[in-house]
Amino acid sequence: MTNDSNKSNKARFRVLAFLFINVIINYMDRSNISVAATAISTDLKLSTVEIGLIFSAFGWTYVAFQIPGGIIIDRFSPRVLYAISLCSWSVVTLLQGVVRGFYFLLGLRMATGMFEAPSYPINNRVVTQWFPENERASAIAVYTSGQFIGLAFLTPLLAVIQNYWGWRGLFISTGLVGIAWSVVWYCFYRNPVTDDALRGAESKATNIPSKKITAAEFKQVLTNRKLWGIYLGQFAVTSTLWFFLTWFPTYLVKYRGFDFLKSGFLSSIPFLAAFAGVLLSGLISDGLIKKGISLNKARKTPVIVGLLLSTFIIGANFVNNTSFVILFMAIAFFGNGLASIAWVFVSLLSPKNLIGLTGGVFNFMGGLSSIIVPLVIGYLAKNGSFTSSILFIGILAFAGVLSYVFLVGDVGSPDHEKNKLQHNEGVS
């Protein structure tokens, strides 16, 4: 291996580590509200429906800013844009620690969603720029695992912080962490074309030129059947995720009757399972490609199997033993981890110069679950029972399987699909 290759690999490893930390902070600031929800509802005298609205508020703006965010990402540097985004949502997180009423908290959760909106499309662009096609699934799996491993270890820690400093201290401390890390990202991240470690090295990663998005290009990413398959599939994947990010701690404390601190530690088990699932998904998918298995089977198998496993969440409705409740939740979230490499289909199926826009639409559809799922569960559980809510999540996961089987179909080769889209051959 040449010296330039060593430098290139080290640079990529550093970039992946940075994305991993970004994702941990991103999900910490999405999910801290779920840890604090029981205390907030008591302190601010909020109903289950109002808590559902607060859980959902993040998604209103997160979804609304996905496509505008995708356009911005195709035109500006990830280094600057990510630093601004990360610092902004962290400041807003900190401010949640001083709220005195429902509407102020609702507005701040909306602001959190707005500033976090560009984060995952930026992650995807960074990976597309830095990693060749046959390594992207593993790269995506590594940084995506941050949302699970971070929450697995941070959820108990957040519960302890709240236990000692209250829910206000929880928001202030998590906000300060994000502000500090935004400075680190800006100071040390570099684009591949300017990074000294890549100069002179042979890089297969794609460098995407910036340009104005046209109406015809919007049509390309909004009318293709295969892209709609992954959009709907992402809604199904993120529906399970948003149950765990919002209502899961409340489910354990209020419906299952667990102690608050105990629930913090028990809730880490499904997150660890999801972490294992997402790492395995990337290794399995890229491993199958290297063994000569078709791109179609290699990329789709972890996602479809993962969605099928997510339907196991329904099993929790039929058991009362704590161990079995957590077991079914862990299987379901393990499956969610397996399915979480679905981002690989964005770079696989999108037009080469529209990865940011396609990623924005993809994340927009996934983000809709952050609006719909918390609200629906809030209404379904207003009588104190989560049985119908759990069934709702399982049905959505199975709908995702149908989407990948019947709408996405055979993904073929990346060049073939991109050429089809770029020549605007219409709906497949």
C-alpha cells in the first residue's frame, strides 16, 4: 500500500469518526425530550395529547426543510453548513431548559427540527464524496450506528442527569455539548478536494459539482417508481425508530410500570440491539457484493429482513414478563438497525448531480413519520393503553417490506439506474 493510500484511508477514517459523533449528538438532542417527557408533563401539567404534539413538533419543521435543505447542500460546503446547523440546534436545545409553558416548548422543538433538517443529507453527501461505491454501505452503517450506540449508552446517562439536575439541567447540558462539538467540526473537517491527505492519492469517491436545480430535475426525483419505493420504505423504517425516540420511555414507565431510572437502563437494551443490526447490515451488504452476489440482493436483503423483524414489536402486546417485553422490543429494533442502511439507495438510484435533492426528498418522506407516529400514538394511548399503538408500528413495518418488494424491485447497477433517471425515461 502506498503512502498516499495510507493517508487517504486515515483521512476517511477520521471523516467517518466525525460523522459518527455528529449523529450521536443529533439523536441525543432529538431524544432527550423522551427521557424528560414524564417530568415535563407533570411540571407543566401537560396531557398525553399535548406531549404527543410536542414529540411531533420536531418533525413539522424537520420535514418542511428537507427539500430546501437538499438544494442548499448541493451548493455549499459541508464543513460550513454542518457547523452552522449543529451549533444552531444545540443553542435551541439549551433554551428548552428554561421554558415555562407548552407553546414555548413547542416552538423550540420546531426550531430544533428546522436546524437538524440538513444533517442526514449532509452525511450522505460527505460519504458519497469520500467513499467509493463498494464501501458506502459499510460507511453509512458505521455513522448510522451512532444513533443507536449513542442512545444505548446515553439514555441511562440522561436519566441519571435528570435524576440529579432535573429535566432543565438535562437540556442545558446536552445543548452545551453540541455547541462545543460544532466548533471542533469546523476547525478539523475538510472537503476531499482540499484535504492534504487526499492530494496525489487515487480517490474513487465522487466529487459532485454545484449547480442550480431545474424543474425537470425535480420531476426526475418525484416521478420515478423505484425512488418512491425507497421513499415509502424509509417512512416505514423511521416509524419504528420514532416510537423508540419518543414514546418508548413513557411506555415503560406509565404503561409497564417500570421505575424511571430502571427504565433508562432497560431502554438501552433495544438500542444496543439496533446498533448490532446496523453494523451487521453494512458488513453483510458490502460482503455480499465482494463475493459476487448481485447488487439487488446484496443491498435489499438487510433492509427487507430488517423490516420483517421490526414487525416482532407486536409480540410485546401478548406478554407481561419484563424480560419478554424487552426481548420483543430488542428484536424489533435490531431489525430497524438492519434496515437503516436504506440511505445507500439514495446514492445508488439518484441522478449523479442530484444526490442532495434526492436525499432531501428521501429524508422528507422518512421525516413524515416523526410527525405522524408521535401524534397517532398520543391519541391511541390517551386511554392509557399502548396495545393499538404497538400494532400500528408493526403494520407500518410490514408495509415497508411490500414497498421494497413491489415498488423498488430490481435495483440493477448504479450506472444503469442513474442513466435511466438522467435521460428522464419516466416511471419505471
